[in-house]
Amino acid sequence: MNISIRSIQQDELSALLNLYTHLNPTDAPLPDESTLQEIWQEILSDRKINCFVADLGRKLIASCILVIVPNLTRGARPYGLIENVITHADYRRQGVGTRLIKHALQSAWNQNCYKVMLLSGSQRQEVHQFYEKNGFKKGIKTGFIATPESI
């Protein structure tokens, strides 16, 4: 497979949203088109937000978001957060996700991040093994999540 890993382009919002149906099939409905475009432009214009994609013949088959967070500890080195990691169901277990995560991590290291964190909502052991195989270690910190409903 001739896959390229790259930053998303402005005209690929609909392809990304289609890919996200493999991430959260029962996700809440999106806002109206105008609001959606505003959010998309905000994401694209923020240099701290990186949306990486795996492209196979102009078809997006995987994606993740890397956010670089400025920081005043650890020698004022930033840290990264990876979110919305998804590979299209037809392309899983073929090394695509590994290439994508390695690309995101290298981008974080190139931006002097001292660490990169991610949370996985999956309880599947193979998902956890995927992240561990790609350099993430569990048990170092404990993750907590608050939602508006939980307060």
C-alpha cells in the first residue's frame, strides 16, 4: 500500500467526518454547517493543533489529533496530547495506525515536548497493546475525566 502520512488539508473536512464514523458510530449529531465550518477553521488556524492523516490514493484511512500545550514546568518544555485516533475498519492491523502514531510522536519531539499523553476509552486489550507497542506506558499516571453531567 502506498500510504502517505501528512497534515490534513482544508478541503478534507467531509472525509475526516466520514472517518470519524468509525470512531464513534453513535456520536451526537454535529452542529449546523456554518458552526461546523467555524470550528474547522479554528482547528486549521491554530498552530498548536495538528491533525494528521493517513492517505491512500486521496482516501483518508486513519487520523489523529496532536495538541501541543505550552508549559511553565519541565524547563518550560511543552507537552502533547493525542486524541481522536482512528483507523478505518477496513485498514486495521496493517501498520497504518502505527505509522500515524509514530509520525505524531516525532512531530511532538520535534517541537521539544517532554511527554505525550493520550487517553483511550476502549476496554479492548488489543487497543491497549497497540498503544504500548508504540511507546505509551500505562500506570505512570492516573487519568480522570469530568463531564458536565458528572458535576
